[in-house]
Amino acid sequence: MSEFVQQSQALPVEQTEELQRAFLIKVYSWMFAGLMITGIFALLTVSSEMLLELVFSNRFVFFGLIIAELGLVIWLSARIEKMTAVAATTAFLVYATLSGLTLSVVFLAYTAESLASTFFVTGGTFGIMSVYGYVTKRDLSTLGSFFMMGLVGIIIASVVNIWLGSDTLYWIVTYVGILIFVGLTAYDTQKIKNMSGVSLQGGEIEQKGAIMGALRLYLDFINLFLLLLRVMGNRR
């Protein structure tokens, strides 16, 4: 991500803060656009017999979509510096669409009331931690590394638990995962704030930086929502 680690420390404080605000607004605008697309396609899927049949009638189709999601986010994260801004933006929007198709299973499994209440709790928590990440003077890099190691740990534990089927491990992963994504929200916000120097270059680099930031925050929000839903959600 060396292309996006552009510092604006040589600028006056006022100009640096203005760059940071403008860049974060752009990042959050793309993140919210991604969330909106995901929500729309999830609702369209649960409302359409044709789409439900397409996504869920065949196990290979459903898991194929999940694999496509995973491959797309890995490819976008690894290759964004060599992509055009249009390609990066398109890949992000396609990823948000695929997420909507697969996350429709959550809309089928939980009541509308619990989905709405969990969404608002997620939004409030995400907002508080984003503000903290933006205003804190503390360097969160060390904590960010700790949270990333924790993320790897819960992914491994989740995979292992597919075979173990342990309720205890399930809830440990859930609560630890919530803490990890709460922390990552603050860490990623601070990291994106420090990327604001890309605004000086504008054009392709600025847009790709905004998309990369939006993807990170989108993933933080979605994963926090899904983990909180395990705790707060009421199944149909």
C-alpha cells in the first residue's frame, strides 16, 4: 500500500486537517454506497422467488458466490495499486453486490426487528469508534497489529469449529470477534486519516485510496454487524 501512504505533514495544520476531512468524507461516502448496495440486493433476493431459487437451490452456486466474494476482496486488496481507478471502483461495487446476494440468508434467518435493532447498535458502535480513531492522538499501530493477529486467530478457530461444533468455542469467537472489529474500526479510521495526503495527487491515486479505505471500513461494519447479530438477533 506504499502508493497510498502519503504524508501531508509539511503542510500547514489547517490545510492538513481540511485534506483529512475531505478524504474521509469521500471514503465514508463509498463505504455507505457499498452498504446500501448490499442491503438492496439482500432485500431483492429475499423478495424474489427467482433469485432465491438461483442462490439457494444449489449448494454449489451459494458456495461459489462466497468463494467469488473472497477471491474478489483478496484480489482487490493485493492488486489495487496496479489497477485503474475505474476497475477498483467496479470491483468494490461488484463485491458489495455479491455480499448482498449471500447475506440474504441472514435476512431469511432473523426477524426484521432484530435486524433493524442490531443494525442501529452496529452503526452507533461503529460511529463512536470511528470518531475515536479520528480524534485520538494515540498511535494505534501496535493495537492494530494485535487486532490483526486476533482476527487470524478467530478465523482459524471458526474453521476448526466447523468440525468440532463446540458451543463454547462459538461464543468465544463471537465475543472476541466483536472486540476485534470494534478495535479495528478505530485503527482503520486512523490509518485512513493518515492516507489523506493522496488527495494532493488527486485523480486515480486519490480514488483508489478512497476505495481501499471504503473496503476496509465496509468489512469492519459488516463483520461487526454479523457478530452482534449472533448475540442480539432473534431467529424466525
